[in-house]
Amino acid sequence: MHKAGFVNIIGNPNVGKSTLMNAFIGEKLSIITSKAQTTRHRILGIVNGEDFQVILSDTPGIIKPAYELQSSMMDFVKSAFEDADVLIYMVEIGEKELKDEAFFKKITNSKIPVLLLLNKIDNSNQQQLEEQAQLWQEKVPNAEFYPISALNGFNVQNVFDRIVELLPESPAFYPKDQLTDKPERFFVNEAIREKILLHYKKEIPYAVEVDTEEFFEEDSIIRIRSVVMVERETQKGIIIGHKGSALKRVGMEARKDLEAFFGKQVHLELYVKVNKNWRSNQQQLRRFGYNQK
């Protein structure tokens, strides 16, 4: 018997969804920072075993959209309810509610199995853990409850084993050697965007999109040319930094991550362009892979 199915991870921003997915897969597919709204797309990661295929979906954190890009991000979350065989609802210690009541009702009324994961329990004491466990089990009585630490791997394997048990009998949906549904250029863009999230403050990271224009793989090296898009000229200057120092740091750190990811030498060229108000432009959002409905 072979099992296969879609397991979709949803929750508020910064609860550890990307950390959990990367822990399941054993590879860094989703970028992880301490800033909210790090994940913008719905990213599939595939875990294969001899008699199972788990297709995990990391989604953007649930927010009330303020502009067109964020509306598109929430469309990715809505789609996660439509094709799930198992739904993971992830919360963290100290959290009391989901930021969108409509999404919460979808979870509590779900006809498919729901696993409620209380993450970051390493930041709590026994009393707090017991109080939070009671709170969430009362709020989502249809869910199976698991306290976890995605960062430290606590209880992660038990959750994964339960996921496999819950999957329907099915042939594999993807080739068994496939890790994700995203192309190489997507991970180049995300590696660069992660460094921008880490090194720039305030609005800058959220006004940035990365577009990889060239990706040439040779026997011993990958040659990449990527453009960092910003919305205003002032942002362009901040991204570049004094004598190009800030952009150089982003490029060096992203290149190291990409060499580890692809397993070969990478030559990365970075440029910065102004693309005015791209976050509110439907045509630009489609070009960057948003507004796909």
C-alpha cells in the first residue's frame, strides 16, 4: 500500500511554519527570519518514503491585507484549504487567536483531519504550557493537539508519523526524487530576499522583490544575474549602501547559501532597479508569480 497527500500549514505570521516545513524536509526551502510576512508564496516541499509521499505546503502568515500584494498572499492561504488531505494549524506559546475570524471558522468546521501544533514550547514553563494546551483544545475541539519545538526538533517526528498515518491511499503525485514544485530561480530570489530581510529595517524589505533574469548552469559553476526591485529611488540608495557595501554583503551571503543549496560554485551578479509601486500593480504582481487565481 502506498500513501500520498497534501499537508498544508497555516497560522499567524512568525509562529514557525517555515521552520517546521524545513525540519520535515531536511532542506532549507522556506526562508526564516524574525520578521513577519517572510513567506510570500505558497511553497511545496516533498518528503518521499518507500511507501509514502507527503506534499507539504508552507503558506504566508494570516494577516488583514493592506495592499494588493498582501491580498494575493492571502489568496495562497485560501487555496491551502481547498486541496488539503491534512491541515496543520500552527500557533505559538502566548498566542490567543487567529487574526482572521473567517479562516478560524474554516479550521474549526474542517471535515479533514486537523493537527493543532503549539510551537516554541521551549519558551514556556509547565504551567503556561498546560494553560495554553487547555485553551487551544477548547477553541479547536476537532483538532489533534501536539506541543512542539520546530526549531529544536521536539515532537516533530511524532507529528510527521501521524501525518503519514492520516494520508489516503494513493500513488505518488510527483517523481520520487523531486524535492519541490518551484524552479531553481525561485530559490535564488528567496535566498537574496532573505538577506535583505535580515539586514535592512523598516519598510525596505517589504518594498523589495527579486527577479532572477539569468541562470546558466555549467559543469562546475552556476552563473546567476538577479535584479533587486524597489519602489522608490531613495530605497535604491539604501539597498546599495555606501560605495555598494550593503549590496555586496547581501550578494556574498546569498551566494554562500546558494552554493550549499545547489552543491556547486555560484557566480552571482546583483543589480538594483526602481519599479514604482509594484506591490499595488496587478500586472507586476502577476509577473512575479502573485495573483495567479
